[in-house]
Amino acid sequence: MIRLQYLSQSAHNITDQQVQQILVSSRRNNPDLGLTGVLIYGGRLFMQVLEGPDDQVLRMYVRLLDDKRHGDSQILHISPTSERIFQKWSMGVIKSDPLEFHQMTQLREQRFESVQSKTFTAAMTEFLKMLNAGHQTEAAPAGKPLE
């Protein structure tokens, strides 16, 4: 199992409705693929963490590269893992100004070097706390459809 985190620029004309379509599709398809994760967006940035079987995570990332709703995708972190951080989330979502995510800024600044495990773990823990505290938009736990 692996965890992959990437950052990308959203298309200029992306709408909230299109982001909701991404979430509905993710929540419908991810449980069958064994994927969990979180999508953070705002200020024309997307940051997503995907967790699951190596082949499924990598296939999904390659599929996402062809999605015209975003571009300039950069992998910030990829690592093997034995435990999921977002096990309850087929795709959690946090909508916010990216400047509020100092962890995201730290990870982006380190994208050309090896990201410190401590920095990555702290960022993921903070995102999980935000999801569990209800700072997400219409998030549904894994396996439950968006109503």
C-alpha cells in the first residue's frame, strides 16, 4: 500500500459544481478500488492525498493527469505505508484558502527534495483533524454515497 500526495493548478474556469462532480465520482468509485484520501482546494489550487494499493493509486494518478479541470500536477510525496490516515474517507474534502495551510506550503517548498517524514505526518494529521472536526464540504465517509 502507498500514499501519494500531489499539488496541481485548477483550470481558470472551474466551478464549485465541477468540484462537486469530482467528489461524487470519487466517492462512488474509490471504495471499489480500495482508495481513500482527501482533496483540499481553493485559490486555484488542488492538493490531494490518495491511499491504497500501489497499482490502484498509481493508475488513479495517471488518470488524473489527463483531467482537463486541472494541470501542472506535481507529486509532493509518495511513500509506502502499512496504515491509512484517511481510512474513514472515500474522499474527504476541505475547501479553504491555501494560504491557511502552512503545512501545504511547507510540503510544496520541499517538492524538489526529500520531504521530511515528520513534516508530512504533521500535515496529514492536521488535515485529518480538520475532516473529523467538520471543516469539510459535504464529505461522506468511505463507502457511503453523497446524498
